[in-house]
Amino acid sequence: MARVALVTGGQRGIGAAISEQLQKAGRKVVASYAGNEAAAAAFTERTGIPTIKFDVSDFEACRNAVATIESEHGPIEILVNNAGITRDGTMKRMDRKMWDEVIDTNLGSCFNMCKLVWDGMNGRKFGRIVNIGSINGQAGQYGQVNYAAAKSGIHGFTKALAQEGAKVGITVNAIAPGYVDTEMVRAVPEEVLQKIIARIPRGRLGTADDIARSVCFLTADEADFITGSTVSVNGGQHMY
Ligand code: NDP
């Protein structure tokens, strides 16, 4: 039987590539989203992958969503915590709301989702969890104390939870993407983009598929001995 994989924020951007590659790898994928109905409808139309709308920062919403997914598709055996947001600003400009939104959506969501699938994975003695961190959680980034703290928190969360899962066949890993060619990055002015690319030893931006391939690798049944790792997928930009 195909293993059920839930990808949060899985209907566009990097998440869409992750959902599609997991589907190609034979997983029964469900993609979640926050509210972009047009992207969700187009994604399902194109791929046949079902979507479900809920706010990953809201524990009760996550509880209801996990119950719905598991009753419709079966137990979640692969969880990819990919949903994330930025609310950038220097300390002078950042307010408490910007801080809370980013911490709750990027990091709080990892607690919410892992907590809700944990007992099931323990009972079945199998689980694959991948949390999407960031190069900016490893190296920091000007104007992103909230995002860098949340992503750095994900890397620590991953190592701690991996220790709890190891005895029962649950692996927990993180991926730290560098600059990925997404809508957000494409909006950067060309001359700024060229300066960014000049700092990447590999000489190009990452693609969503670069990240998705790493997720497939870490969620394979055969990846049983890899846990607690943060895999940097950044073209050599930051060697940590
Ligand atoms: P996008 O902005 O393209 O997509 C974000 C996804 O997360 C969307 O599906 C969105 O849903 C969903 N989402 C946002 N907030 C919530 C919420 N509260 N509840 C549920 N879903 C939510 O992001 P990217 O593809 O660029 O990034 C994906 C991940 O990779 C993020 O964690 C990001 O931090 C990380 N990353 C990205 C990098 C890059 O260069 N792009 C670099 C390093 C890390 P909806 O469409 O409905 O809004």
C-alpha cells in the first residue's frame, strides 16, 4: 500500500515540487494550503493531488485536518513541514505581530503537526518527517530576526525530536535551502539577483526540484539510518 504523505504548503512554490516528486515516487500525497484557492484548484487539476485548507499555526485547525486526512486517505506516514512565511524588517521596524506570525507559522507549525502524527507513527513504528529550514536559519540574515530565529529553531527542534524517534523507526531531518528560483526570488531586481548568484559557488540559483529531490531521498524507506541531519541544499553558499 502506498504510504500517505502530507506536504504543508504543498500546492505552490517549493511545496508543489515536493508534492509532485513524492507522487512520482509512489506516495499517496495530500497538499495543504492557507487560502490561495486559485493555486490549489490549478494544482489539483494539473496533478490530481488533493488539497486541504487549514492554518498550520492553529493547533485545533491542524488537529481537525489530520483527522480528516487520516479518515479519508489513511495514516500519515510521511510529513513534510514546508509551509512558511516572511515578515521582514529591521529591529527598528519589526513589531510584535511580525515576530509572532513568523514564529507561529514557521516553527509553531512544526510542533503542531509533529505532535498530531507522533502517536500514530510511534504505534506503527515507522515515520518520516522532514522540516524545511533555511540557510538564513544557519547564517542569519539582515532584517530577518523573526525568520532566522524560526528557521534556526526548526534545526534544533529536528535534532531533539530525532532523538525521541530513533528507537521507534521515526526519522526526523531538516533541509536548509539556499536561494531558490521561486516567485519571490524572481521578483528581485536583475542586478541584485546577479550579486546573489555571484555568491553561490555553484553559479546558479537552486530549483524547487533540487529541494524536492532531497525530500524524496530523506523520506525513502531505505533512508532509515539518516536522522537528526540538516541537509544544506544551497550550491555551496554556506558550508555549515
Ligand atoms: P511560497 O510563499 O511560495 O509558499 C508558501 C506555502 O505555505 C503556500 O502553499 C502557502 O499557502 C503556505 N502557507 C503559508 N502560511 C500558511 C499557514 N499559516 N497555514 C498553512 N499554509 C501556509 O514559499 P516557498 O515555496 O518559497 O517556500 C517554501 C518553504 O521553503 C518555506 O518554509 C520557506 O521558508 C522555505 N525556504 C524558501 C526559500 C526560497 O528561496 N524560496 C529559501 C529557503 C527556505 P497559500 O498558497 O494558500 O498562501
